[in-house]
Amino acid sequence: MDFLFSGQRQRIHPPKIFAEGLTKGGLPKEGFGPSLIKLERREDMERRPKVLIFGLVFLAFLGWAYFPNAQAAPAGKPIVIGYVGNVASPGTKPCMDIQKYAVEEINKAGGILGRPVEYVVLDGKGDTSLSVEAARRLLMEHKATFVSIEGRSEICLAAQENSASLFKQYPHILIFNGPMASELTARIVDNYEKYKFSFRDWDPEPAHYSWLENIMGGLFKKVIKAKRLAFLWEDLAWTVMWRRGIDYLKLPTWEEVAKQKYGLEVVYSKAVKPRGTMYLPILQEIAAKKADVIWFVSSWFTDTEVYAKMWADSAARNIPTYLYGGVAQTHDFWRMTGGKALGMLTGFYEGDIPYTEKTLPFIALGKKLGIPLQIHVHIAYADIYHFKAAIEKAGGTDDIEKLIKAMEEVESIYSLGKMKYETRRIKPFFHSRVLCDPNNPYYMYPGYYLLAIAQFQKDGKISWVVDENGKPLEQNYIPPAKLRGQ
């Protein structure tokens, strides 16, 4: 007998017992009658269930082998996480994109406590009133449990008041993604019941005194060997305390710290608009003052790429500039400046230093997705997993008091260190991300954040000039004039 299997003809032979039990004429031999044939059929039928069971077990094993991490699809009422920000901003859009991806990862892994997570972005266009309205819609229409607000202090303050008015009817957690204004968390100490839902995933202004040793002591004094310092300040609320000092914490101005602690002479200091400033005349003045280094206290909102282009063609082009924050923290800055960033210095967060076991995989992920990874983008991604940990600790989202308590208590590891919120009710550190000792803001806790500093060198290559432990690497630094001559 011939049968066709997978396009090939195969010959099937009769069972041996039948071949031996038939005469040449095809009749049963003596002793090989119907009773024996029935017995053979019965034994065959008894074997079939066993074969079927074995086959099913084998198929199940194959499924486990090929999909060992398969998770049941999340089900039930979605947990809604929202973000309000300017979708056209190069500082905010990456935060939204990376959080969206984190939510997709969580849903593929089975959701949170088996529930799906829904991620909603609403465009505030960088405007305070539009951002407040967007936050209101997230709560009232989308029933969001977590609402993140882009890191503009004035927008966050207004959104906080909006959330306070809606909290009883729409319980939720409000996250400030990257602003510094002390008032955001100082007011939680003054009126906990009104603002207890508020958390800042970044640090208030006093915490950044813990950065000064790496920058002034390490970079300026030991790497550049500077004696004369020029300050440029982004003229927004977040730099005011550093310019005026913080009386209630007995913290001096940064200019005073530079002089008194590090022996740096401040020869120039000027506040500039975050966008649209004509930097050339300012740089001319700095060159005339014979500064050894320029510290531009910038943020993700500052047009540092415009500054870099003007600096490279100015009288101050051989005076190294250290940029405090913004897109300079990524490889993308080299492209944005057309290579004019040659010789500039910055904190950098797309490098090869494994701050934690999650650093290098996350940087590879950012590269794969085409998302530039400034500090607050690392933190935005970490926020989603911190929310997840808090929900799991609270046992769900139904009890907002438990959820707030869980947000205070959980600690997670992310790509730049540890993520934990300060629970001591000390202004303005309470409900801010842990970075330094509130009783000694000059002291940075080990493991919570690491400030390595890099220089853009030939062809956009990154060279570390201060390592993650604050050790100066002066042998890696090349003055801008020498770099241009290479």
C-alpha cells in the first residue's frame, strides 16, 4: 500500500502477524482465525490512549522549551499611567518614549499583579495653563493612578495645586520628572495631608551642593588646573538659590563656595535667557576677563547646542566650558553641534561605565530605540518600575494611603544607582529622591548617584576626565586649542 506524506510516496507493509497468518490465496491459516485478529485489534486500541497521552505531554514540553518565559496576558481593569509634557521638546519627548517602552515591557511580562498597564501622553506644549488642563483630563477622563509632569518648576507647582483640589475625588500619585524648585516638596512638610500624593524623582536645589566637590575640586582644580572661573546661569527659578544662597540651611552662594573652599576667583557671573541669547558678546567679555574655565549652569531646556556653535567661533573658544545639564549628556550633542562641541565638558550618561548591573543594557536599549539618554530619561524609565514595585507592595491601587506609603518605602535599582524617596520630614528633601544627607548637603550618599564627567574629543569620542567615584583623570583631558590642532 502506498501513501503520500510530505510530498513523498512511502510503502506501508501489513503487520507481520497478518502476513504469516494468510495462505497464498489470502485465506486465514489454521490457528489464525478471526479471534486472533480481534485480539490484535483490541491490543492496538488499548495502546492508542497511551500514545495520545504521551503525545500531549511531549507537545506541552515542546511549548515550555520554546517559550520558557511565556506569561499569561494581563487582564482586568487597566492601571493608567500618564505623562504631561511638551511633545516637541528634545528634553521631554525622550522621557515619554522610554516610559512607553517600559510599559510595553511590563505588559509583555504579564502586567502588574496580572493587570494591564495603559500609558497616556497629553501635550502641555510647555505652557502652564495647558499642562494643568491636560493633567485634569488625565485624572477625570482617563482615571490615571500615576501622573508625571515635565520638569519645569512653574508647571509642576501649578499641577500640584490642581491635583490637591482633585485628590479626594480622584486619588492618585503625582510625580515631578526632573524639577528642582524646593517649594514643591517643602510644602509637603508644611501641609502633609494636602500634598502627600506628591513625589519628586529628582533633587531640590540644596542637594546639588553635594556635586560641587566633583566639579570644583575635581574638574576645575585638579584636571583643568583653573584659577579663574566664569559663571553663566540659566535665568530661571531653579538657579536662584545657588546665586543667592540658602539662608534657612546656612548654605552660601556657589560663588562663595568657589572662592572660600576651592580658592577659585570668580571673574564673571551673568544670568542668561534659556533660549535665544546672543552669546558672542558675552563670550567676548569672558575672554577679556581671562577666565580659565566657564561653568554654564544649564538644563535640558537651555539651547546649549546654540551656545556650543557660538563658543567654537568666539574669542573664548580656547576656554573650556562645563555644561551642567541638557542634551550635552548624550552622543546626540555632537551631531546637533556639527562637531562644534569639540573640547566641551559635561556629565555624560551614554558611556561605558557600569554604575549598576542595569547601566549598560539600558544604554544599549536607548541606542536600539534611538532615544537619547539624559539624566532625567534614565530616571523616567526607572519611575515606571518604581511605580510597579510600589503597586505590588501595596497589593494594588485601590487603597491610596497604602500606595503612598509604598512609594515612600520601596527601593529599586536603576541604571544610575538606587531609587528611593526621602522619608525624613526635612525641608525640602522630604518626598524627593535620595541623594545627599539632608543635615549635610555637601555629603552625597554612596550608591544613589554617580557623577562622572566627560570631554568631547576628536570625532565625538568621549573621554572620562573625572570617574564615577570622583577621582580626577587629568591625563585624559586635552585643552580645546590642542584638540583643534589634531
